[in-house]
Amino acid sequence: LANLSRFDEAKNFLSSLSDEIINDPEIKSANADIENKENDKKGPSLEEIEKKFNDNPNNIDFLLELSDKYFNNNYAEKSLDLLLKNYRKNNDKNKEKIKKTILKYFSILGNENEITKIYRKKFSSVMFA
């Protein structure tokens, strides 16, 4: 439903679930995905965000906004690549923001997702290199 932008229906369905089911990691992941995609629909277009970032690639807010836009438009790998590429270029405060964003994406994708598995390894190698 989230991929179809039927956010109200998805939220209504989730609210009807028992506490036990709501706390299931896959359901939590789906709920986070719904919230992300719903917030994404309210913002500027992908092209507008790409232009802002390309005009000022050192701006951490534009980097995070672009990665969110990619992720919410089903470009998870492009989003994660962007964050990993920019991780080392940033100071510790901004690295922490990037790390939190990457971990949020892993949570949304789920631990068993192949993209999560691949990018966890890549992120570890970038962090500890």
C-alpha cells in the first residue's frame, strides 16, 4: 500500500493489528517505510533536490535530503552509495548523521534484505578503513 501511496489505508491496517504483531521487526520496518514515503510525497521533486545537492555538494542537509528522496523512490542502492561516498569527506558530527540515516535504511529494509547485507559490509569497511 505504501508503494501505491495509499498511506491512510496502510496506517488503518497497521492500527488494527495486535501489540504483539505491531512489535514484529518486519511490521516495524513496514511502518517506518510508510512514514518515510508519506513524508517524501510532501517535499520537492527529485530533480529539485538533485540540483540543490549538485550546486552545494558539501551541504549535509542536501546530502541527507537527496539520499532520503532516492530511498523513498525505491533507489535504495543509489541512496546508500551516495551516503557511503560522502561519509569520509565529513566531520564527526556529520558522519554521525550519515550513520544514523544508513542504520534507519537498514531497519526499513530489514536485516534479511540482500541490500542490507551487502551495504552493512560496505559500511563497515568505510567506517573502519
